[in-house]
Amino acid sequence: MHIVNKIINKYQTNNSLYIGEKVTMTEHMVQTAMLAELNHSSESLICACLLHDYGHFIIEDPDHLISRSIDGKHEDIAFNFLKNYFKPKVFEPIKLHVQAKRYLCRDKSYWNSLSEASKVSLKLQGGIMNDKEAKKFLSLKFHNDAILLRKYDDEGKIPNTKMKKIDEYRDLINSQLI
């Protein structure tokens, strides 16, 4: 099966709730991409938003990890899979989106805006960045895209919202392949 068909199939067959949220992983990722589109982001960032939590589709039992308070490192799993198919402008922000949350949480108002599920996962992901970690993060080439992705990520969790179908992103996904 061609990689784009495989990816789209994962979205179409996912019916489980996004861990701790009131939307499915598919709904969350599509909403995140829609927010990037609404804000006139680049095609590569829209694609990164669409695929940012794809690692949850690869992890065998994400609910098991959560019930045991284990970080499944979904961003690394997605990165290691997607880097074989996509341009760096797509997979690098995905790799950094958890670090972006840790960085942004240095601002108390940002931390206060997180959903309860995001606050719980933040602890598992290493907590709020210290100054040394923040300096290193800001030196990374794709940190700005990762921050934008993260902000769209936080907003893309609205139940019962009108959404695009994943198949409407087929051409975009194809355009970002290596």
C-alpha cells in the first residue's frame, strides 16, 4: 500500500478518543491542520500539523501507557517513521512539538491555558524547560515552526466542530513527500 493511502487509512479507521480529550486523534490532528490553514501557514507546516500526533497511531496501546503514567514518546516515534517519507520541514517540527510545549510553559499564562490532559502529559514529558534547555531549543532550526504547531495543537481539541475529511488532504500530503 502506498504511504499516503496507509496514512489516510489510519485516520479513517481511528475511532478512539484522543488521550484524555473529548475528540479523537483524527479529529484533533485535522483540526490542528485546519487552524494552520486558517492562519495561512506554509503547506509544510499544515502537513506537520496534520501528522504531528501520528506516533499515537503507531504506538501499540497508547491507553496502556497513559494508565501507567508512561510517556510513549509519540513525537520520536512519528519522527522516526515520517522522516523516511517526508521533507524535513514536515518532520522536524513534529519532532520538536513536545519540546515547544515545554518551552511555552515557561509562561504561566500559557501553562494555565493547557487542557488538564496536556498538563498531565507535560509532567511525563519532562516538565517545564529550564533556562539551559530553553536556550538549546531556541537554537534549533525548526523551533519557530514547532511553536506554531504547538499553538495550533492546543486549540485543535473542540468536539462537534465542522471538519474537513482526511482525504481532502491527499494532495497536500503527496506534495510534501521526498
